[in-house]
Amino acid sequence: MADVRLGQIAHRRAAALALVVLAWACDEDSSSSPVPPPEDPEIHIDQPAGTVVHVGASPIELAGEAAIDAWNSSLGLVEPNVRWVNVTTGAAGEAAESVEWIWFLFGYYPTHHVWSAIVPLAPGVNEVRVEAYYSTSGRTVGSDTLQVWWP
């Protein structure tokens, strides 16, 4: 299932990049930048799979991918970040991230954004949320939630 999602993400990114290039090429006033319509990113918790999981120990390791539109009309290309929060306990932190970039025509573009996090749990039910956000504004632009039962 993750492979299918990765393929869909790659197709969306390629289509968005093609629109940016087409808009730039068709722009009669070369001093202005193309501004594609904003698209909310998708962020998914891929591991562990499911929306409700039972674990035997704390902490839990989460991992996933964020399909993020890195174009911001006022900033140009920006790299969003991923953070986690255990809503039950209030604990929060930054996810470890890896972003691969490629050179295409006139600049670098993000192609693959994966993240992982180690989240401490409280006994009982824990609601864990991951969020994609722009570090420049702090604005959350996508999220996913997992319910974790321990023990």
C-alpha cells in the first residue's frame, strides 16, 4: 500500500512541477513568478499501520511520508517540517526528517520527504498526532492521527 501511495505522490509532484514550468514559460512578463494554486500537503503515519494499534511497551516508533507542496507564493520554495504531539500527555517534539532534492531546469525541487519519531506513551489510550508545518510561519498545513493502546 505504501508503494501505491508513493507512486501517487510522485505523479502529483510531477504534475505540479509541470504546471509551474508551463506557467513560467507562458508568462509574458518575465519579472513575475508563477504562483500555482496552494495545495494542502498530505502527511501519513505509515508505521505502525492502521488507525488504532496496541503496543506492549513505551515508547512507540512512528514513521511515514509527507507529500508536501513546497511552493509558497511569498517565499518561493520552502521546506516544511514535521512535528509530533501525544495529545493525551501533552508531550511533543520534532520528527527526524530526510528530504531528497533534484535539479530540474532552474532549481532544486523536493522529491521525497520521509520522517520518523519516537513518542513516549502513558498507560491506557494515547492519541498521537503528526503535523506538517512551515517553520517560517508555524502554520500547520496537514496532519494525521493514531490511537495507541498501552498496555
